[in-house]
Amino acid sequence: MNNSEKAFKEWLDSKGYPYIFVDQSINTFASFFRGITKRPDFLVIVKNFGIIAVDVKERKINPDKGYTDFILDEKDEVSKYIEFERITRIPVWFAFCKPEERYETWYWIPLSKVLECEKKVSSRSKEEFRSINVSDCIVIQQNRNDGLSRLME
């Protein structure tokens, strides 16, 4: 478990939200899924809504260097989570955080909205990626005592 996942887990615990942490070791994932889908970090139960799959992403955004958006690799993340959603019928959400904000702010976006974000091509790797502007995200802040109900607004 990395620092962002640990901080996310602590936030879920502090709010009393029920969840399942998904072990990422290779032996805990059926061979059926390997190569065609990714697994989320958490399955979170949202009251009166159901289960959502959450992939926690720690990303640095540095406007001084021209980085103003969160980035998701098209082939390795977006496409594989589309398959996860298709197979399981569980909606996928991404919860981004910036380490410089000390894991106190989470930027949420559902996969369905990621698909509306601009697709670009990396000048270095020539791989496609989605560019997710912070304004496309639902912001949940600990210091405002925000909760998961913001996702359903």
C-alpha cells in the first residue's frame, strides 16, 4: 500500500465508510482478468447508491512546468478499467490527490466522465492519454468535512 492509498484508507476509516481494500498481489487476481483489465484499490459502499470501484492516484501538478491536468494512460488504465466496468458492472471512479496537499483534498472523477476528457498523444512515447482538468473533478476536502455524498450531487 503506497502513501496515497494509506491516506485514502485512513480517510475512509475516519468517516466510517465501509470498504474492501483490494490486494494488488498477482496471486489474488484470476488469470481470466490478467492483461485485459485492472483492479481498483478499493471497493467502497456508498449508502443508498451501492458499490463503486475506486482507483487512488497520486499525481503532481506543476503549472510552472506546464502540468495543469491529471493524466491517465489510455491503453494501460482507461481501456482496462472500461473492461473492468463492463465485466463487473461496478462503476469505476478515480480519486486523485496531490502530495503537496498532504492528502487532505481528493479530486474525484468517474470513468464515464474521463471518457469525455480530451485524448492526447505523448510527444515522447507516442502513447495516448486522457488529460483531466481539475475543474472536471468533484473536490472533496477533509478540512470542510466533505463526504461521499458530494459524488451523487
